[in-house]
Amino acid sequence: MTPPPAGPATPEAGHTGPTVTPTPLDVLHSHLDTHLHDSARTWFHQALDEAAAHPGIHGPISVWELRLAEAGRRCGSRYADAARVLILHAARADPDALTRVYFQGTADERRAVLHALPHLVPGPDAVPLVEDALRTHDTRLLAAAVGPYAARHLAAHAWRHAVLKCLSAGVPVDEVAGLEHRARADAELARMLTDHAAERTAAGRPVPPDLHRVLTLTDPTTPTAPSRPEPAPQTTQTRPPSPPTAPPRPNPNSPGPHSSAVLRTDPHGKES
């Protein structure tokens, strides 16, 4: 699997920085091969073969579109997103086909289209699909809409409003691909966040903790974290945090308070 093809990455006039890489397709494929039961795995391989052999439209609907609709029942909801992304890729779905599937499909199929965009559309042709998803109140659709494709192609004004939409809808900002890079030194985003916090406070509503986190990221002195692949859709689990480590027991033979020895502790542990 190669990274998404190079293309314009413009928040306004020229967005530059590290490319946010989606989960490689071979990783998704291997994960499904490992975790699907025998009958589901057989169906999955057949669906990929059919999509590769008949990528265009045959009759009122293509065979691979039928397989997209079946994926939830065949693979289970946990693995259906990844299966649909791989079927779309095998079918070499272009922006027109993706648009048709998006607007004619279920919410699950729309989400799969959004996950597939960075693998299939090198330029901004599919931005209208992202913009449509950002107008919904479906939190899972919103989370898919702010993935690597939006990080690379969504204009600055729309991207800022996408961040605010996630904060208002309760979508964790961890879902916003490229957040650290795109938010850095963004004075306009800082102003919008401050105004949003003031409005919520005046209305007696709580300010989402994530808002303060994003506001901190707008500081130009905040270090930018390296980009990382997008989590595999519906196929990964978050590792539970390690229990806190108890402080070391005092040693009666250790140097006293006037000793030159210094105990240094390094705080660490940022959840990826």
C-alpha cells in the first residue's frame, strides 16, 4: 500500500506539512483475514474478486455495490467498515461512483466511503462528500468526515467549523486527523474557540474539555506531534491505561535533604 498520492493540501492558500497517512490497505486486509470466521472470510475474498473483475456498473447496480450492502450482515458490524473500504478499492471506485454510493447508501455505507477517500481520490474532487457529512448530526459520520482526506483537502474555513462541530456534537478531537499541525498558530481558530467557550458559559452550559486542548494547540510555541496513520476503521481497540505507579519507598540510608543528590522523575504517557 502506498501513501495517498501527492496533491494540493490547502487550508486557504497553501496548507503545508506532514501528510496524514490512512491505515494501509494491506493492514486492513490482514486484520480481516485474521479475525473473520471461515464463512465470512470466504465471502470477503469472493467480494473482492468480484469487485476487481467487474469494477464498472452492470445493469441497474454493480455487483460490488450489492456486496457493500451485505458487508454488515456477512462480516459483522465490527469489521464491516474495513471490508467496505477494501471492496471500494478493489472496484477502483472513482469520485462519481463514490458519490453515487454515498448518496444512495445507508449511513454505514456513507461512512465507509469517507474512510475510503484517501485511498481512492488523490485530489479535492470528493470534498463535497466531506462537507455533506459535516452537516449531519451523526457522530460516527462526523468522525469519519474529519479523517486524513479532510486534513489534506478541506479549506481552512470549513476545517475550523468542522472542529467546532466535533466539539459541539461530542466527537472526540482525537478523531480529527492532522489536528496538531493544522491548529498550530491558527489565530482565527483560537478566536472562534474563545467565542464558542464564552457563548456556552453565558448560556450556563459546560465547555467541552477538548476545547481547551485545541485552544492550547493554536499556540505557535506548542510542539507539533509527528503524524501517524489513521486508526483502522472499526477494527482496533484502545489499550487501557496502565495503573499509576506507586511512589518509591523512602530509604533511611539515602542522603539527607542537604545532599547534592537529586531524584529526577520524567512524566510521560501521552495516549496515541
